[in-house]
Amino acid sequence: MERNDYQEEKYRKFIYSSKRRIQRRVLQLEKLTAEAIHNYIHLNYKDEWFESNFSILSCWKFSKKDFDNTDKFWCDAIYFEDFHIENERVFTFNGHAWIGLASNVGSEWKVPVSGKFCISSNGKTLKSYTLTFYNESQELVLVKNSKC
């Protein structure tokens, strides 16, 4: 293993070994996602990372949710098929995602996904959101609850 690979692996283990560090990363990603939604709603600007923000946030949220579980879910990608702006602070979508188990990264499934995101009035944070992945008879739900 090269030195850079070793350092990367060591850093990854460091981050994933603490629920607090995972939570800080989730909060950073929530801010990036809120800003992307705000830019889309108010400026009609959608960058090439728009959909990726949601899948990266999902991965970290799965890590936090299943912290003590060795067989965590991960999300490779989310693709929007239908999305709309309900008002100046609420963004909803339906689409599909590629998810899998961390123990078997070579195997992933295409599953339906839906989401509803509410941003703060200044567009800098996510007030609440619900992301629901529909895997056969199982629903995987990632939630941040707050009044919108």
C-alpha cells in the first residue's frame, strides 16, 4: 500500500470511528445541500454536483444511523426523475438510487427513492428532510425532523 493510500485509509478509519465526527460531516453536507437547493430555487442554478450532494449526504447519514452496525448501507448515486419546488423553501423529488451494503460494495441495487427537503429562510441550512429508499418490502428512511 502506498503512503497516500495508507494515509487516506487511516483518515477514513479515524472519521468513521467516532459518531461525533460523522455528525460534524453530516452537518457540513447538510449545509452544502441547503445552499445547492437555495441556488436552484432562487437563482435557477443547478451545478453538476446537484444530485451528488444528496447521495453523499445519504452515505454519511447511513453511517451515523447504523454506527454500531457493521453492515451499513451506502448510496452510490441518486437520480431525479421528477422534482419540484413547493414554495421558496421546500424541494421535493422522486427518482431512483443505487444502494448497497458496505460489506459487499461489489453488489448494489437500483431502488426507488423520494425526498422532501426544507431549507432555512436564509438558505444556509436544512431545517428538515426525509429521504426514503424503497428496497423490496423494506423502507430505509433518513430523517432530520424540525418545523419547516
